Amino acid sequence: MSSTESINEFGPAQRAALIEIARRSIEHGLQFGRPYVVIPSELPRDLKAIRASFVTLQKNGELRGCIGHLEAVQPLGVDVAENAFAAAFRDPRFAPLRAAEFDEIDIHLSILTAPERMTFADEGDLLNQIEAGEDGLILQDGPNRGTFLPSVWESLPDKESFLMHLKQKAGLAANHWSDRVEVYRYHTESFGEHDLA
């Protein structure tokens, strides 16, 4: 698949089911302090696939939590339930979600393709290969690692700035470069509650 192709694996019913799982898990967390338990055998076939996801919460258009997995390790429905709970209650950047906020949050899901390692001669070569607006990137150098979902291009549309901020997210200097740098590219199918109407 080329990086300019849009990903559209999930139909309206599947998207609605995933959003419902996310919202139910957050509601369950507010009531019981733990995520809603999804039984894989009860999921529709497409939601049983082993996939990685991110769940992003927004309140009044501002980020309110974002947690996810880069590696596919469990059925998609289970992954969404766990990440929704974590985004609401375990994102270290925010206080745990309060019940009074529940009706004010918008839930946005990103379903990831498997990351593919990029090969490049230097930073300039890497920048030439990056598809702005399309690519999610994982950058790693030793123990330092960070990722930006493709949606980050909305606020960082310039390739150089995108890469600089990704380095900083990984705990590296903005101008850092070494021959140990590894970069992986992935794509997402992203949708939110407002897309279901």
C-alpha cells in the first residue's frame, strides 16, 4: 500500500461498535474503577482481529487524554476498551476524568497498520521519504522512543518541525542525530463520534 492511499477498512456499523466499546469502558471506569471487560468470543469477526489502536479524548476541542499501543497484541475490541480506560484515567498529563466531564468528551479512535522500518542514508534522506499528512512515525535511538500519529500533522504540517518535535517527545534533543536512529512508518484509519452521524 502506498502512503497516499486512504485506509477505510471499517464500515459505519464497525466504527459505531468500536466507539461504543470505548465509551462503555470509560463509563465502567467511572463506576467501578476498572475497564469494561470485552469478551473476544462475543465480538464481531472484524473486531476480533489482532490490531493496535490509540484512543484520543477531547473536551471542548482540547486534548483530554490519549493512550494506545504501537504493537498489535490483542483483539481490536479488547485493545480499544483498555486504551479508552487508560486515556480517561491513566494519562499522566491529565487528572483522571471526572463523572461531570463524561458527557463533554469526544472520543476519537485510530486503528494502526503494522509499522514498517524505513531505510535512509541520513536525516535529509529521511525527510525526503516522509509523506506529510499521511505517515505516523515511531522514532527510536537506544532506550529513547516516541511516536506521532498522522493526526499530529494538523498542528505540525512542516516535515522538519514534525521530526524535531518527535525527537523531543522521545526525550532527545531537537537537533539530535546518530547512526543508531531507527524510524518506523505506519498509517491509521481514524474516526470519531462526530463521524458517525
